[in-house]
Amino acid sequence: MRLYQKILLAWLALLLFGAATLLGLPHRETTAISLVVIAVMTLLGLICLAVFLREPNPKNKPVFLNFAIFFILSSIASFLPAFIGKAFWVEERFAGLFAYQYSTTTPYFFLPFALIYLVFDSLFNGSSIAKKYLMTFLLVGGVFAYYNHPIYQEPKYLYSTQDIVDFKLVATSVDELKKKSGSEPTPKEIAATIELNAWESGRQVGTLFEDEELRRVEEILPYLAGSNFIPLLFRPLYFSNIYMNVLCVVFVFLFFGYQYKNDPPQGAYIEKILFLFLPYCSLEILHHYGYIKSVEFSTFLDFMSIGGLLSLLNLFMLVVFFSLRLRFITSVKGEFYERELVSDSEHISRWRDGFDDLIVHHFLNPKTFHGRFLAPRPPRNES
């Protein structure tokens, strides 16, 4: 059985298992776009795992193992929370909250870990794999811990943030004023009955002035309707995910700056794979910023759907390029090229693929690139 057939069979088996789980166990409603994203991420995880197992260059094995871990864990983290509090851990009142907050943040440890390890692999080519792993873990782990440690120290931390504390005070005041007057209270009436605190670095440091308190009440009021409080509750998680994606973007730019200056030879398609994570992380930043700015829960869900579609297009492109990498390293010329990168990288030029040829043909002078290793050459004139 061919390798691609094995990957597809394993993927279909996992999809059938997922479908059977959804049909057989109680769960929260999941959108079709979310399920497709999970399916594509699962496929990417299997492809990356196959690349890792077939990779002829030992220094590239950890790169694709990291990507495989990211995609597989991301698909699990997106799928499993739908069952927490419904089929499993039903007795825990806050099960849904715990599942969502940890499944939302965890992938944004493994994504920067995979990308930054790849960057360090290029910047510190002569260092050992263990040293590069240690540097990556210290950097990514430090940044991740800085932004996410509150929810790991206190699982119910989200209920103690300024937004939710103010939300509870305003909601309580509105309920009491409605019982007394029988009508909807004005922001001024609400502000007159409560005392909102000023916050700094997550701590209460005093009380707000009257005009600031009124402005804060007006800001909180729209979140009282229906499920509008949900984006407000998870706002710290979305800020954290934005910062982790910004970290990814910075290091992707660092990688290409280093490549532009030094132009070290890389394995085929690795640069293009890393480049595709630039729009992926940028979209993640945009999506999470949209979640933060959402006031109505329906708008929040719309952002999730639109964001899922845009990310899905990016994921399909990643499927293409990871598959091309797999096809390349399992070919005779690909295996030879990758082994030459290990044994004699200083005397070998970068591999030119079909996308490179397209760019050279349309935007550059092909004559200046004829001397590159394994670059296609026109047939000689025999006359």
C-alpha cells in the first residue's frame, strides 16, 4: 500500500471515529466550519508525522515532529471540549469553562514552539538539537507563562477580572432597580447605586470618579443582554492568544531577514511552509481582535465563522505544501538533495521547485539562474 493511501485511510478512520463520537455522545453544538477545520488539521498532523518518519535529514526531523504535535493537539483541543460537561465531567459546574479556556490557550504554546524552533534551527545551525529545544522552550514557555499563568494558578480566574467584577455589580444594580421602579434604569441611575473600582495590573487600586464610572457603566450595559457576556468573560484569553501570535509573526520575519542576508540552503518547501504561517498567524490576530471587540454574542459567532473560513483556506495551502515536501523527500532526487544538504551544504544551491520556476519565468531573468543545482535547463542546440 502506498504511503498516501495509508495517510488517507488513517485520516478516514479518524473521521469515522469522530463522527461516531458525535452521534453517540451528548455534546455542545458544533458548527460545520469548525468540524472541517478540525478534519483538515488532523490531516495536516498525519502528513507532518509521515514527513517526520521519512525525513532523510536528521536535523529536520524535530521540525516536522513539532508541526505534527501542533496540528494533532490543536484538532484534539478543538474537538474534545464539546463533550466536557455534557458526556464527561458532568458533575462539575465549571467544566465547560475549564475545557474552553485550556483548549483555547494550549495550541498557542505549540504553534510558536514549532515556528520558533524552526527559526532557531536556521539561526543556530551548528548547535545541537537539545540546545535548540532548550532555547525554544525557555523563550516560548516564558512568554506563554507570563500571559497565561493566572488561569493555571486559579482555574476560575476569569471570574475575578475587572470586566467580570464590574459586570456583576452593574447586573445586580439593574436587577434591583428594575424591581423597585418596574422600568429599565438609566446609566446615571445605575452609577449612583454602585461603586466601581479603578484597576492596575489586575489589582484594585481605588475607586473611579463619577464621570469615569458613568462611562464604565455605559460600556458594560450592552453585555447584559442574552449571552453577550461571553466575549467579555474570555477577553483575557483572546489577548493572550494575540500576543502569542505576534511572537510568531516577529520570528517569521526574523527568519526571512536572516535568509535574505545570509541565504543559507534550506530543505525543499520549508521556506514556503514557514511563509504560509505568516498569513495564518496574522489572521489569528485579526480573528481574536474581532472577538475582543464583539459586543453582541451573534457578532462574536459571525467572527468565528468568517475566521474559520479564512483560516481554512490557509490550512488547505499548508496541506498542499506539506504534501509536496512529503512527495519530494520520498523521491530519489529529493532524498539525494536532502542528504547532500547534510554532508556538503556549503557547495550546494537551493532546490528550485515549480513555484520558483514560475516566479523566475515571469518576474526575473531566467538566464541568471541556469547555474543553480538541479535547476531545469533548456536542451542544448545539437546543430
